[in-house]
Amino acid sequence: MGANSSSIAELANNSYLQRLAGTETISENDPFWNQLLSFSFTTHTNGTDTQLLEEATLSISKSLTGLWTVLTLGGVGNKATQQGDLSSPLANRSLLLLLVLSNLSNRPENPNPYRQSIMSFRNTQDNTAIQSPNSYCFQINFNSLYTALYEQQKSDQATLLLYTLLHQNPNVRTYVLARTDVENLVLPILETLYCVEERNSHHVYMALIILLILTEEDSFNRSVHEVILKNITWYAERVLTEISLGSLLVLVVIRTVQYNMTRTRDKYLHTNCLAALANMSAQFRSLHQYAAQRIISLFALLSKKHNKVLEQATQSLRGPVGAEENSPVPDYAQDLNVIEEVIRMMLEIINSCLSTSLHHNPNLVYALLYKRDLFEQFRTHPSFQDVMQNLDMVISFFSHRLEQAGADLSVERVLEVIKQGAVALPKDKLKKFPELKFKYVEEEQPEEFFVPYIWSLAYNSTAELYWNPQQVQLFTMDSS
């Protein structure tokens, strides 16, 4: 600041700071301001310095600490920071503040103006007159907003803002769905889901919900299969030199389901993954052979798990060997019910694709025929008989045509027979089912999830601020 030097230890007795924090009104022309700004001392660069500053000025006013933080925004500290924080500290702090403010109480009798603004703002390119029932509507350049959103999707707060806009602002949602470069937005979201072990569970959940919201629209489900991608470097299981965005989306969502089955076992994550696949299933087009294989592989994994739980349930009815008389018995019936619900959903997804776009997906038919024995045990199962009818018919029809084509057929020849058979298959013999459509609905009290989540982001992303860990009550330090 100026020529006079001061240390943190001397702040508590600084007469100018005491006057600033006092009740006396100070004129804007008072020489006091020149004297106050003539003091200088080293800018704090981490949370420890901030803590010392807070303790030193506690006897004057806590507001001075906040004032100093504003003046020296951008220091780096001892808490882990998001990658984007270092390049755009003010933008990131502003975003965190916006998220905090927009998630304050919002009741009909006392609406939250920040939430109302987020729900209603419009594109500057929209020349129609603003006819809004509230006074919170404003305009912003949607192209710049879209670019910023996809460039920053690796951060929790950017993903959370994208979710908020897609879910609550119909103008933004319409704009995003109309973009011809939707891969720019979807790819970083898929990478977040793919790197599930490196992300916190909340970030993964929000990325998945964004996909679910997007897949509610048929136009999105069609367009993702028209975008061809080259060399997806972050996908490590297999080299993908060329694949459609739609097939990649299927691969990543199925991988998320499999990860959840073996690790977290979160029922809601399962439900939302399968809902996104179900929404897409009627528009599957030219599924990549690996994506088709993974769909059937997931069913194989579910089938194996079903048989294991069924065996455990049967064993428990006979009485476990060596178990005490009053020892608790696991609820295998409930486990069996859950796994059968998931199996039925997978069968409905496969059936939806076969019923509406079989001729567009020879690779899925190939994978289905290759693993046809998997489905045998479910043909007479009361929970699956109806949905198995179409799969049975498709398997029988194409199996017969392959038998007629001869033995020892190459992969290319099998695919050729499938493509020819798809034209000859009598579609009227396939049973019609209601279209699979799922819509994301927020919980009744969403603030119980979002408020602690947002404040944990604020805590972990503002290293230059000192937060007293002893005063944190909204979230546990382990979950932050």
C-alpha cells in the first residue's frame, strides 16, 4: 500500500483500523483514508496466514478479515484446489457465490431472486420481447456461456451449474439441445463418469443426472449417433479409433453400472444409469460392436449375480450349516427382488432396440446370438416371460437363417446374414410394448443434498480463506 510498514501482530492496536471498525461516520474527504492506505505488510498466501489475520483483528472486527481477503483475492494455500482455480480465481469464487446464493431458501411467498434469475434469463441473440412475469429476467450471450460450461466441466462447480441450468432454465436447455457440437459438452461429462475412482460421488452423480436430462429428448438421442469420434485417448479398456458419441455414451454408462455393482452399490446410481440407457434404446443406431458386446456382458454379469443370490436364498431356507439358532438371516428375498428389477430393465432396453431399430443394429443381434444361452433360464421365469417373447422370436429367426447359411461362417458372413434377415423379419410378429421413457425428478427436499455439497465445495476451493474446521456443521470433513 504505502510507506508505513505494519505487521499482523500490530493490527489489533492500529488506531486507523480501530476507527474504521468503529461507529463513527468518516467523511469521504477525510485525510484518514490516505493515512489508512499508507500502511503496508506482506500479503497472506495461505489459510494459515488468514487464520493469523483473523485472530489478530478479532478484537477489532471480523469484517476486516473479509475486507482484506477481498483485496488480496487469489492466494494459494494448504487446501487442495481445483485446477481451474489457479487460472481464474475470481471467476471460480464468483461461481461458488452464485451457487450458494441461488440455493438459499426459495418459497412462493418469499422467492429467492438469485434462483428466479437463474431460472429465467435469456439469450442476447433472442430478439423477441421479454415478457416475464417477474423482474429477475436478464439476457446473456448463450454461446459464451456454452463454451465456458464445456471448458470447465472437470470442476464440480461447473458441472453443478450446468445441471442447475438444464434442470431449471428452459431457455438454456432448448439452446443446448439445438447445438450441433453437443460432443463438446458431452465428452467431458463422460470422462468424469469414466474416471469415477478419481471423482467424488456427488460429482459423478451430477454428471449422470445431466446425461439423464439430455436423454429425455429424442433429438439428442438421435444426434449422438451421428457424431463420429476419433481416438478417445482417456478410454483405456480398448483402443477406440472410431466410434459414435452414442456408442461411447453407452459404453461409459454401462461401465458405471458395473463399477457401482462391485464397489458402491448405490441403488439410485443404478436406477439413473439404466434410465438413461432406456431413454436412448429406441434410437440406438449402428451401435459399435464393442458397445453391443458390453450390453450383453452386463446382462451376463447380472445373470451370474442372480444365480448366486438365488443359490444363497435356497441355502438359507434349508438352514445354514453350523449357524446358531437365533443368528440373523440375510434378506436374500429383497436382494433377489432388486437384481430381478435390474435384469428386467436390461431386457426391456434390449427389447426396445430390437422392436424399433433392429435393422440399424446388426452388431447387437450378433452379440445376442453369440450369447443366446444366457437368456434360456429367463424364458419361463414369471417376471420376464412377456418381455422375453420378442427376444425369443429374434433369436429363433436369426438362428434358423444362420443354420441355412451353413457351418463355420466368418464374422463378416454372419453379419451379412443378419443384415439380410433384418429386412425379411416380419415386424408385425414382434409384440408392442410402451415406449421406455424416464424423466428426472428432483427430490422433495433437494436442499438436503445441494446445500452441504455446495458449501463443501466452497470450503475446499477457497484456500486463501480461513475456515475454522471446528465450526463446520453442514458436512463431515471426510466427505468434503
